[in-house]
Amino acid sequence: MVRHQYIYQAIKEENQEHGYSIVALCKLVEVSRGAYYKWLHREITKNESINRLIADEIENIH
């Protein structure tokens, strides 16, 4: 599921920004709608949370 993270994020953004259908976007990039929704409603792990904080700090320093 992690390997498709960027694809799922793109689907989410295209749906929110342009109103494209989730079904159509999933078909376009050949991922299942179920996998997308599983990713969308996942719980963020402790490690992922720490990684986000580190990435934000690096961006602020840069």
C-alpha cells in the first residue's frame, strides 16, 4: 500500500480540486477503489508521524 501512496494522494487531490470521479481516477491509474479507500481511512502510524515532523523541520530549515 505504501508503494501507491503518491498515486492515492494524486487521486485525492484531483477529486478535491477538480471534482473528478474517484471511480474514474482509480480506473485510469489501475488501482482498486477499495485499496484507495483503505488508504484514505488508514490510521497514521507513530513512525509515519515522526517522519512527517522530521520532513517539516527539514523544510523549515531549508
